[in-house]
Amino acid sequence: MTISAPSGIISDDLLCELAQHVGTDQLLSSQDELLVYECDGYVVEKNVPDVVVFPQSAAEIQAVVKSCVRHGVPFVPRGAGTSLAGGCLPVGGGVMISLTRMKQILEINTRDRYAVVQPGLVNLHLTRALAGTGFHYAPDPSSQGACTIGGNVATNSGGPHTLKYGVTVNHVTGVEFVSPTGELVQIGGPCGCGDDLDLPGLFVGSEGTFGIVTKIWVKLTRNPESCRTMLAVFDSTDDTSQAISSIIGAGIVPAALEMMDQGIITALEEAFAFGFPLDAAAVLLIEVDGLDVALDQEAETIITLCKQSGAREVRLSQTEEERALLWKCRKQAFGAIGRLAPSYCTQDGVVPRTKLPQILKFIADVGERCNIRIVNVFHAGDGNLHPILLFDERDREQVRRVMDASDEILEMCIELGGSVTGEHGIGVEKISFMNRLFSEQDLDVMGDVRRVFNPDGICSPGKLLPTAGACGMEHIQREHPGRRAAM
């Protein structure tokens, strides 16, 4: 492979060092190859890295990081690129460290109920490896077939089964990572930390700003004895929201409680021909699991509550094939959106469950006012919304309207007592909202914690905290004049 001349902030010396660390066959530096890495699933903001490296070991990552530190060049980790908030955007350029070749399952220990995996392992591949063991890894993001566990750790991903089983942080007991200064550090392990400080809990959700993950210890959850999966069809979103409140209010905690509106239903029906009623305003996908002896009664109660709330029909899957198809439709909902528009922007707000009717009406009003089509699919049980704004990124006016509509929706989530993210993270997209969510003192403390891990600010600069990227890039420019500023 021929290494192209370095661009931007990468010197010839650094490029040669990187090639020595990982090999020329694990390095990209030509502009046409780098273009693939200009953004993640958040397509509104783009920036091309100067170099992409593909390490295959913690030692290689250490060597790459130490070279970047020595040359004062920023670096950012990347998993599968399924982030929806610009989490792996190379702000300011620099070196992108792709972890996709570190994808091994290092250990599965069902006796002690844990597994050890590398960060580039696709989430679904661990599920498949556990088939037949009686255990599973509970976090199951909708992008499960593509996203990596390292990326899930970065953003504290959730998924449809979050309501009962919790998000990624509830299933990670240990992390090994290369610090932003190049040291190999382990926090926790199979049994956690064993002291008063939950350092893995602190690390999960840090969006790549505390270091680059090289190994993860995850909890394994015993498979439920049985489950019941239902699809409830509604003629109004208000009735759907009422059903959600009624189910939770009855003391039932479903394994999953997912809502999809008419726009998503139409796209899914075109893609999979499942038999969704195209005139329905919304559907609820509901699953309960546990001891088989209790599930029939629980399912009957849910069906009754849905019908009392206005459901015109509730379907109970009769076979594993029917259940699998229902979940296929839900997990591939975002892929089906490609039938509706060339581009889309997915938001990730959170509101109290009782505020769902209010926020859904507001989203509809925003879409009409901004002339943007918005469809909805979300984790209704815990109020985690995913309004999907459809547009064409080639039209700058449409992009502007999408950003305005997104800001309005997230502002309303805050006003209703919620948050601007449930699982996608802050990334670069939502930094401006951090000052609205947290006090100046809160943000100062967060910045102090980050500096403990990332003192020079060159690991994932411009992410998560309002001042983190600026501080990091100011340091780079002070120590290395002429370097490019952050976006």
C-alpha cells in the first residue's frame, strides 16, 4: 500500500510513526479513502480525519496515542459509526482510531455470569455466541446488528429492553482502556471495582473522552423461562399514550414497550409486508417475560388495558417466528426510513411518561410549522423519544429547518422535565444544550473530572462538554502554532 502525503495537521514524521505502529495495511491517508469517515449517523456535521488507523491490540493503540501526544495531534476513537450525535466526528481533524478489527470474544464464563469482549465486537455477535447457553447480554440497541459494544459503552446505549433490564452501564463491570496519555489502565473486572468508587460506571457514557476502550467485562443475564409478545393497534396517539400509562400504573413492568407511529408503520409495511394496518395512527409492541405460569394472566391484563384505552385490536404472537418478525420490524425501523427520504436526523429526547401526549402533539406542530416531515419510533415505556426528521441533506434550507425543528423539540423536552438524550449521547450535536440542562457549577465539576483522565484535551476534543473542545484545541494551537482550529 502506498501512503499518501499527509494533509492538514499530520506531519511526515507522525505518518511514518503511525505506519510503523500498525503497518501500512492498517492505515488510510488518501483523501478518497478518508471520505468514508467524515461523519457517523449524524450526517448534518462532517469533517474528514487526516489519518485513520486500524489497531489490532492494546499495545498498538498505546503506541498510536503516545505518538499523537508527542506531536500534539488530536485523536478520536470510532466503532461502527452508528452514533447519531456526531460522537466520532473528528473535530479539528487529526487521527481517527478505528476499533473494528478488535472484535474478539475473549472469554465467556456462564458459571460466574460474565463475558470479556473487545470493543469492536458487534453487539449481535455476542448474542449469537451465547445462543444455547441459557444466558444473554441484555442491552440490545436497535442498531444491534451493526453497532459495537465499545460504542455502546461510549454512549451508554439502551434499546427496547431497557425498561426492565437497564442500559449499558447496568451491565458493565469492568473496562480496560488506553488513557489519553498512553497508559494502559484497568478499572473493575468480573466482580466490579470492589470499593466505594464505581469507576466503570463513571467511564460508561463518557463518549470517548476518557480514553480508548480495549477490553470490556459485561454481565450475562439468565434467559427468561418464557415470554409473550403483543402488537396493539390504535387510532390515535393519545389513546396509545394512555395505554402506556395504564400498563405501568397497573404495576406491570414489561420487558419492552415500544411505540411506532403511522409514518414508521407505512415504511415497515413496504419493507416487510408484515400486515400492519396502514390506517392506524400508532402501534405498541409489548413484551413481557418471566415464569411461564404467570405470563398468560399478565398478557390478558395488558390486552384488557389496551382495549380500555382505545385499542381497536391487540395481536398476541402465537409462534416464535411471529415474535421474531415483530422484532425484526422494530429493529429495522430506521433502515426502512430510507424509503421515505434521502436523509434523516434522529433525535433522542426524554420526557416523563405522563407527558407523552403533550410532546407528541408538539412534535407534530413543529413539523408542520417548519415544513419538515417527522415520524416517531421510541421506547415508550421509559419516555425515550426518537422523532425522526426527514429531509434531503443536499438542500441547505432543509438542513436549516431540520436543525431549528430539532432545537424546538429538545427545548420542549427540557421544559417538560426531561432530558435531551437517553442513549445517543451529546456528541457534537447537543453541546449547546448542556448549559440549559446543567448549572455552571455542575459543568465545572464535569470538566474537572474529565481533566483527570484527559488533561491535555486532545482525546475526542469538541465533544460532550461546552468548553472541552475549545480548551483542548487551544492547547494544541498554543503548543503547535498553525494547527487547524476545531469546527
